[in-house]
Amino acid sequence: MRIIPAIDIIEGKCVRLTRGDFSTRKIYNEDPLEVALEIENNGIRYVHLVDLDGTRQKKITNYRTLEKIASRTSLEIDFGGGIRSDSDIEIAFSAGARQVTTGTIAATDPELALRWIAKYGNDSIILGADSKDRKISVNGWQKETEEDVLDYILRNFNKGFAYAVCTDVNRDGMLEGPATDLYREIMKIVKIKLIASGGIASIKDIESVEEAGCEGVIIGKALYEGRLKLSELRNLC
């Protein structure tokens, strides 16, 4: 299973939120590149880079930070946040993203998302499947739809998505454990490459989502709060 540390960016700084609430913002490092280099130096190959300014402005914003990390490390970057147009996704890939996560567009303009899959390949586009109480959330988790997360993932898998990152918004930043039962339910129905996100606080949590069948796991606040160390994760890679 892929170990994927998260770097969330606001105004060029590495931050973390709780349940996507911008009022809970906490700055952990003024320079995300320092964080990325530490990840790389611990033998980890992947990073989940989120443009939180982009989610609010509805356009890619922190692409210079993406460009800096991509050019100065060998990390394989999954980039998300603010990808709303052909121009946004072109900037993201040109700046060095290996994969791009699309959540809002997949829900609100599915035909555009499918054109991106056709153009860039389904190994390059990740379905963002974030949910509150099983209902898909979009627009930086500010708006809930009526679609069940399992139905959403199955529908998009059948249309060509190969990857999905699934975040239980209520668990995000809470360090209370992942939505393992939900992941297990999804994997029984859909043979997608599923990435777990939200609530990870221990090695046991990581093992639980691996046992559920997840292809990858995103780890954020647990690292920044010292619950987990990069040196521990290196042994899992």
C-alpha cells in the first residue's frame, strides 16, 4: 500500500485544518518545500499536495509551490484544490503534478472530467470522493449533494475512473481513526484503486485500511502533531 503524506497549503504555507474549517487553520511550516524534502529524505515516494486557497477561489492558486516541490524533489505528487477548468489542469501537470484529484468537477461537470481522463489517462486523474454522513461533498466541503458515496464511486468507476480518494469529512483532522468499515464496503462492490483519507492516527489505523483493501493512505495531522513519525512510515513503504 502506498504511504502518502499530505501537505496542505494556504498563502504558500504548510497548514492543517479540522473538518475542512478554515477558521481552525494551524500553520506548521512557513515553507512546504522543507516538509517535502523531509518526506523524501525518509524514503517516501509520494505526497498529496492540496491548494486550499484554490478551493476557495475556485481556480488553481499555489502552483508555484507545486512547481518548486516538483523541481527540487523526486516525489510523485498528487495535486488537488481549485481544479475547475482545462487551464487549471494544464497548469497543474505543467508545474509537475504526477496525478490530479478532481472532486467538484467530477460531481458538477462529469463530461469535463471524462474528457480529462481521455486526454491524460485514468492513471493521472483521481476521483475525489469526499463525504459527510455518506453524502458527497463538493466545493471544498462547503456543499453537500444527495448522492451516496458508494453509488458515486461505482458510477464513476463504470465511466472510466481507476483511482479514488475517499475522505470521511467528519473524521478529517480528528485523529479518531479512519472510516475502515466504509472502505471495506466500497471494496466489496467496486474494484477501484481506493485511497483512504481522514482520521489516521496510528500504525494500527494504517494497517486497518490496508486490510480493507485500500491501495493507498493519506496521512496528515498525525504527522504534524507527532502521533506518527516519517521514520516509522518509511518502514511501511
